[in-house]
Amino acid sequence: MSELKQPRSSAVVAKAGLWFTVCNFMFRGLAFITTPIFARLLTKAELGSFSNMVSWASIISVLTAFELSQSIIRSKLEHEDDIDSYIWSILSFSTLWTLLCYGVVCLFPSFFTSLFDMDMRFIHIMFISLLCTPAYSMLITKHRAFYKYKTYVAITGLFIVASLALSVVLVLTMQDKLMGRVIGNYAPHIAIGGIIFVYLAIKGKRIKTEYWKYACVICIPLVPHALSMHLLSSSDRIIITQISGREYTAVYSIAYSAYHIASLIFDSMNKAIAPWLLESLHHENYTAIRKTAKIYIAVYSVLIVGVLLLAPEIIWILGGKQYSGAVYCLPPLIASCVIQLIYRMYVNIEFYKKKTIGVAIATIIAAGVNIILNLILIPLNPEHSHIIASYTTLVGYILLLGLHYYMVKRMKLDHVYDIGYILKIILGVFIVAGAMIALYGWSPIIRYVLVVVYGAAVLYVGYRNKDKILGLFRKKKKAKA
């Protein structure tokens, strides 16, 4: 094993972050654009059946893939010269386990069709996709780890555009529109994933079972974490439906769609910074980490303020006037995005130290508290269940941040980030979110004035730093490691 190269410069990380963000907005944005199309082409029953299939596929993928792709960035620190063999080894493990699970499902079809509320023909398609998709996830994770953002953008774009385009064509042309939607969504996953699978097998050449143990030690504790994250994000809607009814769930869902716009940004930023952060932790380059973390948190918080200022317009675009009440869900939901960005930075430290059991425990606790609070508070005021759920979600993420800070503090690595600076940023975001709640009920003129001031300030700062920003997009010679 060779000595790990020095961590990339902050310019490389910033450049990757910009491209990851642009990629996510361009391609994930297509999903927002096509959602109204499918809502009109499919019946409610067909749309519900497809959503049910996607939900089950996302849950089962956690149980079959074990989040093994998440170990690639960490493995790079120790197996950089053998990374292709590492990826092929963990992919083979994931494939064998998925085949075993698929075999069990095929042995007891009546039980699983009842459990999934899904025809067996759809279950077959789902599992074939589950066999191929991990190859895609592992390849793009490798490219993220080595900052090959152009390849990442190309592969992700092909995956998403092919899926959406084929889905529209098949739904328009097939008599069985549900099958058209399913084939359109999963056929590109299977075809592209299958090609990538063969590519990774050729590149990897050898399966090393010692890598199975290495990956499982890191990733198996992440399985309950991933499942709990599903509960943390979806239990609100289930409880609102049961207690208040589907109309309130619809309002909350529109707010949650707007929340996803903000979450896309922090997800992109975390994916960009994670490989660099692990490298810098490996070299104990704490000064650079603190400086870069402050910039990332500040930039994201500024973007969040823009989303809060335009929340009523975002809700109107997504749902129309009938969903105007969803605007009061956004301040706590959007504020929780800042908390998530920060807590994930602490999770990266735990990931580097291979303390992933703590990650799972923290998420289980937060999900449990969120569910309990919803069950206690929503029945007290069912008509405001969507707003209550927004605040319980924020409480859940604040608890997550507190738990992860405590665990990192126990590792004596809490000095990696400036907690005083972080608390000031969080307080500032909370103050802005509270002010927006008041402004939404007033005349929009004041808010529009603030939007103009905010936009002018962002443009001014951008102009003052235009050379630095443009430099991120210019091609430069790769710095020697």
C-alpha cells in the first residue's frame, strides 16, 4: 500500500462542489418538471402503485446493498492503489446477497406480493434492478472520491435523462401505463447498471474476501441508520394521514418538495467535501478543515436565506394557491437543512474513525423521538398537523447534531470544527426563519424589498470575487500530489 497523496487544494474541492451542485439541480430538476406530466397521464391508482414500488425498492436496496458504496471513500485512504479490486470485491458480495434475498422472495411469492402490495412481475423487475444499480452507485462514488466530477455528471445525467425520457415515451404509447412507467424507470437502471457491472468486473479482476470484512465493519451499522433516516423523513406523512387525513398530508408533501430543493444543495456540497475531508483528517490538516468548513457553512446559509425569502413563490409554483398554507412549514424545514449540513460534517469524522455504530444509534434515537413527538402533538391540534410535523422534524435533526457532536467530542476531535462559529450561524438562521414566519402574513412588499437587497448583495459579492469563481470553471493543470 502506497503512501496516500496529499489532500487536494480547496480550489479543487470548491470546483467539484460547484459541478456536483449544478449536476444535481439540472438532472434532479427534471424529476420536478416531469412529475406533473405523469400525474396527468397516470390514474391516481397507477401513480400510487408506482410510488409504492419506488418506496419499497429504496428500503430493500438498503437491506441488499448494505450501503457498501459508502465505504469506497474511506477505503481510498488505505487501498488507493487497489481500489478497483476493492470495488469489484464489495460489488460481488452485494450481488451474492441480493441473489440470496431474491431467491427467498421467489420461494414464497404469495407472502411477498401481499407484503409489498405488488404483482410478482413488478417484484422481478425491482430485484433485477437491485442487482444492477449498486454497480452504478459504486462507480460514481469512486469518481467522487477522485474528484472526477465531469465523469460523475455525464454518468448521472445519462442515468436520469434516459429513465425519464423512456418513461414518458412508454406511458404515452403502452396500453398498460403502469407497466410503461415501471419499465421506463427501471430499464435504463438495468441496462446501464449491467454495462457498468461488467466494466467493474474487468477492472477489478480479482475478488478479495478480506475486503468483504473491511466494508461490512464500516457499512453494516449504517443499515439501521439508513432505515431510520427513511422513518425520520417519511413517518410524518404516515402519521398525518392517519390522524388528520390525506388533504393535510398533501399540504405537507408540497412543503417537503420545496424542502428538497434546499436539501439538494447540502447533499451536493457534502458529496463534494467528504473525500477531501477524509484525506485531510488522515493528514491531520485541521487548520484547512476549519477554514473550508466555515466557508461551506456560510455559503450554504446564505443560499438558505434566499430560499426562505422566496418560499411563497416556490410553494405557488409547486402546488398553486390551494397549497398556500404549506409556506408556514418551510421555515423549520429549511432551517433543518442547515442542521443536516453541519451534522453530516461530524458524521464524516465518525466515518473516518470507523465509528459507524454510533451513527446508527444516533439516527434511531432521533427517528424515535420524532415519531413520539408527532404521536403526542399532532392529535392535540390535527388542523395544524403539517406545521407541527415540520417542527418535530427540526427537533429531530437538532437532536442528531447534538448526539454526533457528543460522539466526536468523546473521540477528542471536536476541535476539528469551530463550534462557536457553528452555533452563531445556527442562531442567525433561526432568527431569519422566525422573521420570515412573521413576514409571510404581512404585505409581500417588504419581502420583495428584502429580496432585491439580498439579490444585490449576492451579486455584489459575486462580482467582487468573480475571478475566483470563474477560475473554478477554467481548465487548469492538475497540481502535483
